[in-house]
Amino acid sequence: MNVLDVLDKNLVKVPLMHTDKRGIINELVEVVAKAKGYSTQQFEQILDAVLNRESLGSTGIGNGIAIPHAKTDVVEQVAMVVGISRFPVDFDSPDGQKSRIFFLVLAPSKQASAHVELLASIARTCTSQVFRRMLEQARDNEEVVRLFME
């Protein structure tokens, strides 16, 4: 499974409005909950799963990227939300850099391998500094999708 398998323009938000880790995670979960028509209870379940995972260790991977993720049976298949922030947000990345590019990855517990494959694909896709800068400068969700398709 790779980024293009799950990229959906309805699950891309540019710009993210929050400027702290908890706010960014909440905002990313709101995007998927709204797009998929989840109830308030389902939203809360997803948010709790992501925050619980984050409490085990930061999902900031460095180079201005964070990949908050969780397994939850609220989702029926792997889903990914992409968010771009105009303001760097501290996600406790190992390189000390604040993050502006965010990928929320959700997977049902029975699809653990697809979840791991997608996390690896995101990391590979974002190795180029030029690509990361282009993402950071994207004006809207359609531009983000176009960048991934090129």
C-alpha cells in the first residue's frame, strides 16, 4: 500500500488552523470524521486512539513531518488525512525541527501490515527536500493531490 492508494482530496486540509500538537491532531481527526460521516462518538474513539498512540512516543519523524497514527475499528479500511500548516508545530521530532506537514493514518486492527506499508511509503515519498517545500507552499487540497500525482 502506498500514498496514492489512499490519497483523497476530501481528506486534505490546507491550511491547518491550530498551532499546537493536540489541536493539529484534533483538526486532522475532524477532517476524516466529517468526510466519512462519523458520529461524535466515533470521532471521540478515533481521537482517543490517536492520542493514546501519541502518548507512547511522538510521531514527529523529522524534516518537518509528523505522522500521527492509530489502529481503530471505527475505520473499515486504511485512511490517510494530509494537512499542511502555515506555522511550524512542535511534534517532538528526533531532529528537533518543528512540523508543517502532517499525515494522519488510521487503520482497522486487522490491517496492520497495510498500516505499516503506508507509513513507510509516506516516509519514502517525503525524502526530497524540494517536494517537502512544494507541499508546504501548496495553496489548497487540489494542489497537494497534484503534487503527489506528479
